[in-house]
Amino acid sequence: MRIQGHVALGLCASAVKFAVTRNRNGLGPFLLANLLIDLDHLPSYWRSWGIANPLDYLQIGFFGRIVAGKRSGLTLVDIGAASRPLHSAVVLAAVSLVALRYSTVRPFAAGMLYHRAADWYAERSPNQINGD
Ligand SMILES: [Zn+2]
């Protein structure tokens, strides 16, 4: 799922949570975790393709391809599967276990799990090109 999809879904979930609870606590960490979990793609992109420019990464995240610069035209299909350690079941289970003990971690864990659920759903969509 692209960055804008995660932003939209995160804002929708936050709006629903606020509408139900009238409580803004945890919405910031939830939204941050929902977005920043995808930073785990960066080391893989850098190792495999030498992509170190954050603008290139943002173009890939928003458009599925680099649209400007010296790597213009490189697509997610070209890049292929990226290592995503923060998306792994082990990391998500560990963060969830910590969240059971520490309430301040819960919004971060919820954001990561929500993001992963959205990715999982998108990866199973027949029209989805990438599973970021
Ligand atoms: Zn993701």
C-alpha cells in the first residue's frame, strides 16, 4: 500500500476512535507508527539498488516509481521484494507483548498492527502491484 493509502486509513481509524471515545490520547503515536514502520524498506533499497536519497524513497512510496532525478523510471516492480523487518510477525508479536505491559507502547503497537493489516489486505488485492 502506498503512503497516501496509509495516511488516509490512519486518519479514518483515528477519526473513528476519537468519535467513539472523545479522547485524543494515543492518536499521534498511532499515526506515527502507522507511517514510520515503512522506514524499514530503506536499508533494503539502499543495499539492493543504492537508493539513499530520501526523495527517491518518497517518490517510490507515493507513486510506486521514481519520477525525477538520476534514478527516474525505477519502479517497485524493478526493485522487487524488499526486506521489511519491522513488518515481521516476530517484531509485531514482540511489540504487542511489550504493549501488554506498558500502556504507553499500545498506540505504537496498534499503529504497527493496523499498518500491517492494511498491507496484508493490499497484498491480496488482484490490482495491487506492490506490497509495501
Ligand atoms: Zn508497509
